[in-house]
Amino acid sequence: MITATDTGNRIELQFAHNPYIIGAVKQIEGKRYNPATQTWSVPKEQLQAVQSLQKKYGGGINVNVQRRPEEINVIPELPELTIEIPLKRALFPFQAKGVAQGLKFKRFINGDQPGLGKTTQAIATAVGAGCKCILVICPSTLKTNWQREWEIVAGMKSMILNDSVKNTWSKYYTANLYKVFIVNYESLKKYFVHKINTPEGKRLSLKYIEFKKEINLFDCIIIDELHRCKDGTTQQAKFVMGLTRGKEYVFGLTGTPVVNKPKDLISQLYIIGQLGAIVPNYKYFMDRYCGGNGQGAFNLKELNYKLSTTCFFQRQKKEVLKELPDKMRQIVLCDITTRKEYNEAIDDLANYLKEFRQKTDLQVQKSMMGEVMVRIGVCKNISARGKLNEVFEYVDEITEAGEKVVVFIHQKEIALKLLEHYPQAVSVRGDDNMEQRQIAIDKFQNNPSTNVIICSIKAAGVGITLTASSRVAFVELPWHPADCDQCEDRCHRIGQKDSVQVTYFLGSETIDEHIYDIIEKKRLISNEVTGTDDSVQREIIDKIKNLFN
């Protein structure tokens, strides 16, 4: 596919690397290569030769639309929030401005950098707008987090849709029990689509999808990770389009609205009902901003201006750094993919604990304690393996947004699986010598293309600096809050210019939740654990024993 742009007296050519196209262009008299833009150009007199190439390889010339001068003006500052919104959690000033802009736009994309509280802003905007029935569409791994945030931010109960309420969820709304409902992308068809009537030989179209009448209850749709719908031809994107059609309030949240090219925006703008506010039609958008074929990127300053004045806002951490706390923690509960294996291991642990409880001799109990901890370790391992898909998704989101991330693990097996998935990553592990560790650290700190480092909690928890990143993730948990704090502070230390966001991945309904609970309780007592390893193990075992009583 070759995009040709009239630049005055020459025609600039853009195409994916292809030795055959390059060879053909080299045969055109007057050709010229620009290494700065990595594009070829030819004299305007060679238009016929260019058209011959496009006929063979695809493409087009959209001179008139692309050459029109860009419409650019000063983008106004976000407005101040002038109304009182009843919230349990106070907004940062920059978040309040985001809410004010959201209330003004009604249908918009919040493109704030990850870690700036897009979830909080969306909830506050919905409350401030007085929305009566709200649907949150999000990745499966974030459903519980959204439920928790509604309670923390607004003091509101929310329902995560599941099979038990497949046909009755609307009754909970009409009975005034819930006004917020949460669903993952993959379940949209199950809960909201009556049937699909695509004629044989036709591609799926929105007009062939018949939605259930209950979707008319929603007056507000919040779509988390909106960029998942960048391909408007997918079934998932079609469902979201149908759900948002005609709604007064539609909030799209994504830190990466343009994943690859401006074309990624078209479906997202259609979903929020604002494509027509930007351009007259789809073809105009393609010609003006995408080179006609969807592969190009043109007139981007104009596009940014139009977006920012109609339906989009975005802030970077560096813009609002003074308003952010030094460190923020969040939990992501994961539905582990190793559930069957985990259940077998937890049953084995339960049986062993019965024997442990029956022993009266303290010395015997103490000798058995090690075996209990081994079995608990097995459960932790299985949970960690079951969380990896969610971890991969999280890391991808951060790196696609141009940030770096530090991932803490405990077991070598988990480190190897991460390194297999991210071959460009570096690591600091227990079996590395000092020279290997320093090479990995220096590469992560100084090389822009090295955006993931995988660290052992024990080996990398002290004595090193990783301030190139402000994002920290724990796939596995240590036993002590002090170990957590030490790991977090590899990024949260002198030289760090951003607020550090720490994410703990916990297996839902697994031993992870109980270990994290112990860690948090100990944090409340002291910044460091003063108890011995033996006392911590005893507390963990007592807590696990109580689960089976």
C-alpha cells in the first residue's frame, strides 16, 4: 500500500518496507530518499509512474483534502469545577478539572496518563451529572476494582453481572437496589444481545444486531480501556457501539487512544457519538488524517485541536506532579486460569492442617510448621501462574503508553515465564552475579528501548535504584510489609520525578488475599515488621487454619 502526498513540486511516498516497491521507486527518474522521515519522493512530473505503482501495490492520492491548511488555534484550559459533588473521596484539583470538562462534553474520551485516576474522574462525573442507571464496560480483571472504587469514591453499591442475574439484573434497578452495573467486554453478547441476524455472505453490521430492550435503562455508559474497540469491524466493538448509541453520557477511558495510527480513533469516536463533531464523514477523516488508506498520519495538530475542543482531554504526570501523593497502591483481583489445580492443592493443605491441629506436642507442631509453609508455597505458585495473563495485559498497557515498569516476583519459574513473554526485558535475580545485575540495571535506567525489568523480591529489594520507572507491579507477595516497601522504594527514592504507582496482583479467592491482608494489618502497626520470621509464619498458619475451621 503506497500513500502519495502532494507537497508542492514533489510527491512524497509512504509505504511499509518492501524491497520490491523500493526497487521500483529507484527506477523513477528524480527519486530522492529522506533518511529523517524515512520516505521517498519523486518529482511531480512523475505522477503517472506513481499511479502505476499504486495500481500494482494499492494506495491513492488525496491531494486536495490533505493539502488544505491546518485549522489550528489555542486549546483552552480545562474549566474549574463549580458544583458540589457528594463524594467520599476528595478529588485532586486536576481531577476536578477533568470532571468539569467531562460534564461539559458529556460524551468524551479521558486520555489521562495511567495512574492519574481516570476511574475516579469517571465516577465523579457520573455522580455529578445525576446519571440514573450506569453501565461500566471493562476488562474482566478490573471488574472487582471498579466495584471497590464505586464504594470508596461515591459510597455506592454496584453489581457485577454474572449468570445468576443474566435475565434479572434489570429488576435490581427497578427495585432501586442498584444503579451501577459492571460487565466485561467478553460478556456483552450474553447480557445485552437478543440475537444477530447477519444474512449469509454478509459481514457483521450493527444493523443486524438486535439488542435486548433493557439496554434502554442506561443513561450513562463508561468504557474502560476504550482502545480495545479501535477495530470497528470486530463483534466486540459493534456491541459497544450499539450499547452507547443515543446515550446522553458516554465516557471512554484510555491512556493510549492512538495505539498505532490516527485510524485507531475512528471507531472510538463513533462509540462516544462524536465522529460527526470532528469531520463530515468517515471518508473525510481517512483522507484528511490517515492518507486515504488508513496507514498514514497527517494534519495531526489540527486533529488534536478538534479533539481537544469537542470530546477529548489528556494530562501527563509531569503536568500535575505537585498534586499527586508520593506513592499510590492499588489491588487487582485476578480470576486465575489454574483454578482446578489450585483447588486440589488447597484441599491437600486443608487435610494436612487437620493433622497439624491434632498434634499437641509443641515441638512436633513446630517441626510440622515448615511442611505447612511448603504447601502454602505450592498454592502461591499455582496462583502466580494463573495470574500471568492479567499481568501481561497490564505490562502491555504501560509499555504501549511509553512508560517503563518494574515487575517483582519471588519464584524463578515465574521470572522465566515473564522473560519468555518479554524477551527484550532485563532481570535482576538471585543467581545473577554483581556484574550481570549492574548491566541489567544500567540498561533499564539508561536505554529508552528497555522498558521492562523483572526483579526478584529478595535479590532486588534493596540497594539498587530503578527511578527510570514510576510503575511497580507485584506478581507474588513476600511475607513482610517491610519487603514490599523496600521493593517499592527502588523506584520511590531520590531521583524519582513522578508519583509512584504500585499494583498488587492477587488471585481472587486464593491464599494471596489472606497474605495481603496480613501485610496491610502489619503496615498499620508499624512501617517495619518487628516480629521474627517464626512469628510471621505462625500468624499466617493460624489465619489459614481458621479458613478451614
